[in-house]
Amino acid sequence: MDAEALTPVHLDRVMDGLAMNSALPAPMVRRLFAWRRGGGKVASRPDLTEDMLAEIIAIDDHWLLHSLALNDRLPDRFRIRLATHRDKAVRSALVVHAATAPREMLEQLIDDPDPQVRRYLAQGHHTPPDLRARLATDSDPAIRATLAERWTQAPEAVRRILLTDPEAKVRAAACSTYFAHRPHPIPPADLLPALLADPVTRAGAVIHAVLDANTVQRLAEDPDSEVRAELARHPDLPPSVREVLAVDPALSVRVQVFARPDTPEHVRAQIHASVHEIARSMADPGPDADDETVLQWYQGVAAPMELRILRLDWVTADPLPHIDSPYVSFRVSAAASKAVPANAVARLLDDEEEMVRLTMARTAPHLVDPATAESIERRYRPRDKFTFWWDEREVLTFASDVLRRFATDREPRLRSFAPRDPDLPSELAEKLASDPDDRVRRAVAPHRNLPLPSLFRLLTDSSERVAESAGASPFLPVERMEWLLTRAGL
């Protein structure tokens, strides 16, 4: 070991990387059990022996046990043992991997005294149905509401209990305009009159209602804009009422008329223009405004974005007429279809809107030629949450010669792709390890062709993420691992 080796600036993050290093020898894994400055990551390793697991449980450290409970390789007998642990966070963590959990563990947790444990069981679609059904009568209304929102395909008997719950928040969750999973539940027909009469379930029941003349009029005049917005979505909406809702004072209602397949194109264009114009002119209600006024203002200013992010199944089912739509949401919905012909794919991949390009690339990556793939990645800018998802995905692939060219590109994003080449020459890897952009240094840190002096330098990097990535490199020599553990006092 060179005498000039420096202790990493972010030693705790290096230890986190080392904890998950696949080449870390077993004796060193054990030494990390004593590390108390991280989140107990070593207990997440997939290669822990039963002796090691028993040792971690005996240590009884919160973070080690929490990570262990999240470890999907944990043998059943250890899960059952942890299900009775006094730390509620540990018991909650066990539920995350319920798909592979033994029934005995879940039976133990379904009556857990901590509401968070039961809430996770209510959320988990891997919870056995007979155990999950017991939560429909849980003493905590929040858990019943969670069950109603998450278990969309619960047996009818369970949904009836939730739809008629004495707590308004539970009924609202059971008959809502939002559910965590599809397909959304359909309430029993005999309950619909009561659900439409109940203010907290009315909006969620509208889409299932039979629209006779009296019902249409009553719903169209409802003071709740969410009810009118749901009426605007109803497939049997009379054209005359559709025209009224197209100029509704609430912009969220107009957005739903805009999204209908039977809305005349001139009406759709008028709605698009009016939503943008009115939203721009809406004044901030100020700090003294009541909650309803603030909500109406927020929904109004958000309406233009709603127009952009609509996902229209009817457009996806028949994409070709909408390839050149003036509306972003229509082109994005078309790009989500696997039935788009190749010539139209090319147009959508070159669309002026990033959401359209990325959606088409995700739908048909096999139709993206190398030049277009490079253009998409070069133009990518994570400006908002609706395109940020692309940043962490490797949807498009590049040949080795292209990746090596990226190593010297002026765009940091493309330079960070270069280490995807498993045979990247060591001189290029060394150059990337000194890159001014930390995402590039992080990407190259675990590369097999990175010279050791560069890897050692990345252990002392000013970026926490780079230091952790270097610590996780399986090409880190055992001698350097030993030195790091010693420096950490282990």
C-alpha cells in the first residue's frame, strides 16, 4: 500500500459501496457488521450465510436489521423470527417482499399492533387475499382507506364493506376518481344510487351511472367541479350537455371534454385556446384566500399541463390519424402504440416535443436507428418530471465504436455512456476518471479496464456518489479493501 494514500473524504459512502462489493471476502463482510455510520447496507448482500444472518440478528442494530428485513434472499425462518421483533420499522420492512414471504410470517403481522405494518400489508398485492380481507374491518380508518384504494380487484363482499364504511374517508377511497392500480373497480349496481347521493363518493360513481335526463341535469349542475369533470368523461354524455361542459367555469372540466373522442375538432381547438388564455390571466389568490379558492386557482393554472399529459387510450388504439395532431398529448398517446407504421415512427422520433420522442423510443426501441438514437440522447434535457424518468434508463443501445467516440464528446451525458462498452480502452477509462462531471466519473468507477491509480483516486472523490461507486468496484484489490476497513476502524 502506497504511503501517500489519502483517507476518503466520504468514507461512509465508500463503506456503503464496499458493503455491496461482490468481490469483498467473507471475513471482511463480517467486519462491516460493526460499521455504524451507514444504513446497514451490508445486511442487504445476497451472499450472506446463515451464520452471518444469525450474527446480524444477535447484534440487534436498527439499521442492520432494517436492511436485513428488506433482503429478498432472507430464509423463511429468519423472516418469521424478525416478525416478532420489537422494532416496528423492521417488521414493516419485512412486508416489502411479501411475494416470497412465508404465510406464517404474514399471519403474524396481519394483526400487528403498529398501523404502519398493517398499512403495508393493505398496500401489498402479494398479501394472501384471505388475510388482506381481514383489513376491511381494521380498527384504523386509514388502513381501510388504503385497502380500498390499493386493492382494486377485491372480492365484491370486501368492496361492499368498504363502500358502505361509516367513515367518509374510507368510502371516498373505495369510490374514487383515482386508484393505485388498474383496472379500476366497478361498484355493485344496487349501491350506485347511494353512492351518487353521497357527496364523498359522487364523483367516483358518475362514470358508472346510467344517464337518464334527470341524472344528467343534476350532475351537470353539481357545485363540485370534480363531479362535472367526471360527467364530461362519461361515454353516454349527450352532445348538448357536452357543449355546455365545454365552456364550464372550471378548466378541469373543459380538459375532460377536450379528451373525448366524440368532441368536434373545432370545439377541441376552442377548449385548448381558452384553457391557455384563462390560465395565464388567473391571479394568485393570495395568502388570505380560503382553501376552496386556492384549490380552484391551482386547478386552473395546472390545466394547460393537464392538456399536455393526457394519455388517451382511444388515440393509442388508433394512432395513425393523430400522428400530426397539433396537441402534444395526442402525439404522445399515438407514440405509445405498437401499431404505428415505420414511416410514422420516424416522424414521432423526430418530434419537436421531447415527451413524444421519448415515448416513441420506449415503445419501439428496435426501430430507432443509430443516428436517431444519438440525436434523442443528445437532445435530452430533464426539464420536468414528465421526462425525467428517461435519465436513469438504458432504453437505447450503441455500438462499441460509438461509445468510444462518446468518451471524448463535449456533452457530459454522452461521455457517461462510454463505460457501457465492456472493452473500453484503459486510456479512455483513465481520461473519464478525471472528467469534470461527476456522473461521468461515477459511471467509469467500476469499469474493469480502469487503471488502479485512477480507481484509488476516485475513492477520495469530492462526490459522494462517485466515492460509493468506486468502493463497490469488484476490481478493487483486496489489499485496498483491507486498508479502507482499517481506516474506518474496523
